Amino acid sequence: MRYQLDLTLRQAEGALNRVIGAAERRGYRPLKVDGETQSDGDRWHLRLTVEGEQDDLQLREQLAKLYDCLHVQVSTCP
Amino acid sequence: MNASQWLVKALLDEGVDTIFGYPGGAIMPFYDALHGSPLRHILVRHEQGAAFAANGYARASGRVGVCVATSGPGATNLITGIADAMLDSVPMVCITGQVPTGLMGTDAFQEVDVFGMTMPVVKHSFLVRRAEDLPSVLHEAFRLARNGRPGPVLIDLPKDVQIADASELPAYVPAVRMPLPAAGEAGLHAAVALMAHARQPVIYAGGGIVLGEAVDAFRVFAEAAQLPVVQTLKGLGSLPDEHPLNLGMLGMHGSRAANLAVQEADLLIVVGARFDDRATGRLDGFAPHARVIHLDADPAEIGKRRSADVAVLGELSTSLFRLTPAVGAQRHARNGSARAAWTATCCERAAEQAPRYDYPGPDIHAPAMLRELSQRAPAAVVCCDVGQHQMWVAQHWAFQHPRQHLSSGALGAMGFGLPAAIGAQLEDPSAQIICVSGDGSFLMNVQELATVARYQLPIKILLLDNQALGMVRQWQTLFFERRHSEIDLSDNPDFVALASAFGIAAHSVATQAGLGDAIDAWLAHDGPALLHVAIDAAAGVWPLVPPNRSNAEMLDGDADELAPLPLPEKHPSKTTAITEEIPDAIST
């Protein structure tokens, strides 16, 4: 299954590595990464497309646990 | 005041009384600030010892353990202890020195990216590039370490930041432990409804119970429910060992009664456990007829390995408190008599299948020795290493509370036992601390005998010596056609002479005849003491569920082939509709 993740991250050192690394370690292969600094300059908006065999709930809960992850929304790619 | 001096004062303000560490180049300003301060520093002899000691301190108390190391090798040596804390949810704050910010990224002397290296094994980490960030970072580090599901937090502190001016920094505001949100009503009501339908429920108790300070609430819940209880390695002691509802540990080296009950159950009430593979065995054969109510503090554990029919997320003690009146009332409601009969059957089986300790012959039988020792020292805190002795302790020690059992559960880190015992002893100098180790594990952090001797910690070390890596040997015997590859430790040092060289009293015993007196003298010794016990290299840990097998396929030491446990002929349907609700029975 392919999933699209929309993430809001604290713009902190290591935040990007932490999110992508966590997804990979939990069995979701990144296919596409895209993002930008939000207008307030304190946050990133990151869009990540991943592929994995497990369901999206696990991915969402694991990423939501990360301190730098302020918001995560996971949707299944058509 | 520089930032290091501010940090030492802030740690004291946070309530930290003891830290474990080892100095070096990039952390020298911090150690300079430590000089003459009331913050007690325990000088270990290897940074891994510092991490495990802080880990043991935290496990024994529930407080945040703190360790310190320099950059480079000092920092990398901490990592095993940090990983252990992450996997077993132990609250720790780990402070590492780093090369000055101007040298970072230049492959400077003793520069490693410990911030990056530890990312998968910390709850969170901070790299402090400006002294003015220190107050918020320290506060967040302690808050994160102890709140929610506990875990380790790393603070990497470059040397120039350590000496930066901190005279304008605000006073430190200690972090407080915040209770988790209570579970929602819907989950509690659904749990009660599911329990009402069950005829063969089993309570599955995990390490989350003690982490959530929910031992008392759990005991009240189990007493009210009068249902059989199985415990994970880290859940041991949630019910006292001798409690009539306690069926023992489940899983790979679990008791037959516990595994059989789970395999036959029509409902698992999982409290603070995570369906670890060592507990479940082959997952698709685990509790095949059971529905699942999963109570936990961590949403990410729900459905991670086994889907839950009902999830009860939130502070465990509150959830258990809310459910207790309902489960008590259910004893006298529909299916109450069936559940009572089921409980009686499980408990009778546990009694019938209890381990026997009448081992014949002159040799020392480790399970019998450990059982006897646990009866002689019922309040002791046992710090285990990893291997056969760890499983014998789990199977045969009569734990009264989970904080009596400090064991590297998920990481399974050999070398954990001795430094963890140091941490536990320093946390409570009046406690009786027993380190149970094996000859393989003991040599992994043997240098910490120097720490034991330096601080005259009255730790009692029980060293079970089979001159082999016993657990690996057992698996090679069973699953690798007896090819014993690189497990021979028959050239072990003279452990009595070794301990004596560190100034620690030591004695060796090899036969049953001398064991009782040797244990008496060892326990009575005023100060640290090591008892070296020679045991048979061929001794195994039984029962054993082979890898990739169901818990129904327990292997016994007397059997040449796998002997599947008998299962009942009729199983409850998994598709039974849940229609009954007893909302009024939920306590508010």
C-alpha cells in the first residue's frame, strides 16, 4: 500500500531525519519527499509518500509519538 | 556563572541527587563545575557502566536516571545502555560532551555524531548550540523522560556552550510528572461488555503496570475479577508470586499453566503489555480463540502486533479503578459461574504443574538454589544479567513487586546486571541488592567491581558459572544439531581471585553439600561479596517454546521431540456478537 503523509514538524535539528528514519525503520519505504518552511518560520510542512505492507494507523501513531511531529495526517494513495 | 555551573545547579533543582559518569576532554567544563558541588557523581570504570547504573537507578525507583560522558568514544559507549532504556521504557537523561560548535562537522578529535547515532534509540534528543537554550532543553528532557511512556533523552552539549556565560539565564523550573488523560467512556463500556460475555478470560499483565505506578490498582482489579493472571518478564511481581490467581510467566520460557491458559482463553485482558515476540511465540498461533481488550498508555502499541477488539487508552491506574466495580459485579452475573470454574481449573493446573525442586544428586541445581534464595531474601532487589540465569530467575524467584526485578528485557543486554545493581544500591542504600549473573555476562562489565569496591556498596553477587554461553549452547543443542560453536568459556579466570583483586570478598561452591552454609555466609557478609557457583554446562532452561512455534508447542527437558499441549475440543466462536452493555457498572 502507498500512503501520503502530510506532516507539520517543529523546525528543529534532526526533525526531518527523525521522521523519515522512523517511517523506514517501521517498514515504510519513502518514495517521494517534498516540503517547505511555513510562513511563521518555526515549522516545516512536509509531504511524504511511502510504501509499506502494514496499515496506516501504525504509521500515524508511531510518527505522532515523535516530539518534533506536531501534526500528522495519513491517507491512502489511490 | 557559566553554563556548566548553571547546569549542575539546575540538576540539583530538578531533584537529581546522583549522576553516573566518566570524564573526558569535551565534558571537562561540566566536571569542573561538578567539583565541590553537592551533586553526587559516581565514577564508573566504563561509560556503558554509567548508562546501565543510571538505568538501574531509574528502574529501582521510577525516578529519572542521569548519566554523563564525554564526546566520541565516551558517547558511543553509552549507547547500549540508552537503547536498553528505550526498549524497556526507562526514564533517563543522558548528557554527552561534544567538540566545540566551530569544530563540529570537521571530523575533529573525539567527534562523533552521537545526536544522529542515537536517534533510533532515544525518546528524543537535543543538540544545544546556544547556552540560552539550556533551560528549556533541560526542562523538556526531564519532562519527556518521565511523562507518558518513559524513555531516555539525550542532551549533546558542545564544549564552547558549556563554558558560555550563563549569568543571564533564568532559574531552572523543574519538570513535573503529568498524569495521562483518563480513558474514554466508550472504551471502558465496551471493555465491560466484552468481559461479560467471556467464559474463559485471562489477565495478561505487563511492564506498563509498574511504569504507570498502577501496581496497587492492578491488584485490586485482579482480586475483584478473580480471573487467572499471566505475567510478562517485566510484569513479574504485579501479583505476588504466591498469589493464588498467579499462573506465572507466559511465553518462550513461561510456565505450562500460563501458556495453556492463554491458548485456551476466549478473552485476553491485556494490561500494559505489548505482545512482545518472546511472550507470544508465533503470533498467528497465539491465543487463537481470544478476543482482546488492550489497556495501555501508548496509542502506538494498540494493534501493533495483535489487533484489539477493545482499546482502553489512558492512565492505567485510572482505567483499572474504573473497571474494578464492574468486574466484581460480573462474578455474580451471567457467565460468572463459568468464569469461576475456569479460574479454578487454571489455578489447579498451575499447582499440579508447579516446578519441582527435589533435584537428585550432589550437583547444584540452579532453579532450586534460586528458589531457596528468594525465600531467604524475600525483599531483595534482583539485578539480572542475560542468559539462562536470567530466565531461571524469572521462573523461580518469588517476586513480590515488579521493582524487585531489574532485568534487561527487550534489549537482552549482557553486562547489564552488575552496573544496574550499583545504580539500585545507590538509589536505596538500605535495600538488599542481589546481582545474579553468568560467567559470560559478568565479564562484559567486570570492571565495575572497582566501582562496587570504591563506594563499598554491599551488593551480593551470585555468579552462576557453567563455563559456557549456556543459552546459546542450549539453542545449538536443540536447533543446530548439537554443533556447539564458540560457546566454550572453560578458560574463564579464577573468579574468586578476580573479585579478591578488586578487594571484594569472594567464595566458591561447587556442590549441594556446601551450598547452604556458603549462601548464609555470603548473605551475612557486611559489604560487597561474590559467591561463585559452579553449575552443569548441560543444564537447560525448561520449558522452552522453539522459535517460530506457537506457545502451544512447549519443549520440555525430558522430551526428545516437541510435545504440543492439548487444547480443548470446543472453542468459543470469534464472531459472537457483543450486545450486552453494563454502563451503570462503571465506577465514576
